[in-house]
Amino acid sequence: MTKYNIKKVKGKKQIVWNPGRKRGLEEAKERIGDIEREVKLLLKNKKKIKVLEIGCGYGKVLLELKGLFGDRVELHGTNLEKRWDLKLIRRFALAHKMFRKKDVNKNLPKLHILDSGKKMRLKSSSFDLIYAQASVQYIYDKAKFLEEINRLLTKNGKAIIELQEKKIDSDVNIVSTAYPVEYNTLFEIWNEGKKVDVLKYLKKFKNVRIKTAKKGWSVLHMTKGKRFSLGLELINSFNLNKLYKGWWGTKAVYRVK
Ligand SMILES: C[S@@+](CC[C@H](N)C(=O)[O-])C[C@H]1O[C@@H](n2cnc3c(N)ncnc32)[C@H](O)[C@@H]1O
């Protein structure tokens, strides 16, 4: 796949920025809540905080946070694909006039190209705020991912994770008619041959709360838990997009250990 999607406008080449990778703070409000407010709250008790966005795309939220909070935030992001790199984020920032050319480099986040559903090459207990919008649905091992988030959180840190555990036609908040019933849920747990309610299962953990986003699906709030383990074995996970190009996300199926 090509790195840039180019189109010609009046004979001039232009990058087409994918709307599914350029969500900012405004879009986040509908999906996971007010991230700016969360940063402000954390900064009441600490001079400087470390923030991690999982699946940051073009890094718009991170760039906006840098614009708002400057040196009081150390910003990190992850992306899975090598081509979604820092050069692209830099280009995005300049194209959208988020920073001037002379200032842009010092305002870029630290980008980690890795799979957030595996052990991440990041230090334990080092992030005060971790959030994800529109990215967990693509992660192959969602349980391992949540355990990793817990590992990375500081003692007083907070994670806000869009679960999108089921496919919803978000305008009307009903289970999507675009997906067959087998693929309407992306996070599936089974116990002794019986399907387990994912949200009820997650809510059992003291450090986890489930809220509902304006968009209709669930948002997981997590604080640091001691020896946090979901007790799940990943049986299989696959990319729905490979089955049919009109479907998105990875379906992950677990068994309670
Ligand atoms: C649909 S884009 C959303 C980007 C951005 N959060 C937004 O809302 O505009 C999904 C993002 O998740 C990232 N992603 C998908 N699977 C991932 C994984 N296993 N580990 C880390 N990032 C992943 C992709 O690299 C991409 O940036």
C-alpha cells in the first residue's frame, strides 16, 4: 500500500489525508470524552505528564495537546504500520498549519511503530494518561493489550480506551446491519461452551469502569491495578477486512482460563 494518497487538483499534486486517521480532540469528545480536560486534571497534581496515544494515525490529538500544553506534556504515540511514521506526522502538522516549519520538529511526539497487542517496548508505570480512539478494534489481542495498558500506567494514571466491542450504526445506536451476526462483536469471550458478556466480565475488575460514548459503544476507564490479569486465553483472531473489503476490525475470540 502506498504511503500517500495523491490526487491532482488543477494540475497540482495534493495529498489526500484519510479522515479515518486524522481525528482530533473534537472527534475524541464524541468517542471517548474530553482529553484536554483529562490532561488539565492530571496537571493539577504534576508539573509534567507523559501521555500515550494508542494507534495515533497522523497524530492530530498529540499535536493539538502539544499546542495547548507545550513542555508540560511529553507525548508518545503508537502505530502498527511502518509507513505511518513520524515523517508523515510532520507533513500532516505542516499541511494543517499546526506548527511553523521552524518549530515543527521540537513539537512532534515520539512515535513507536509496534503492535500494541503485544508486549510494547515501553517502560512500566511510566504513562500518566493513555487513550485510544478508533484503534482497538484493529488490535489482534485485545486482552493482552488491556494488560499492557495497565502495566504502562503510573500509580495515579488513567487510561481511556474506546472499546467498540460491537459494530454499531453510530447515528442510530443500533447493532450494525452491515455486518452479519457472527461479526457484529469484535471481542468475544467463552466459558465452558457459554458466551460471556464482555462488559460484565471487564467490570468485575476493580480498576475498570465502563462508560458509554455518545457514539453508542463502550469506553473503558482504567486505573492502575495490582497484578492485573484478565485470565483469558486467545483462541483466535482475524482481520475482517480480509474476509470482505467492506468490513473493518479484527475479531478476537477468548476462552476463560
Ligand atoms: C483507523 S486509524 C485511527 C487513527 C486515529 N486514532 C484517528 O482516530 O484518527 C487506526 C490506527 O490504529 C493503529 N493500529 C492498528 N492496529 C494496531 C496495533 N496492533 N498496534 C498499534 N497500533 C495499531 C493504526 O496504525 C492506525 O493508526
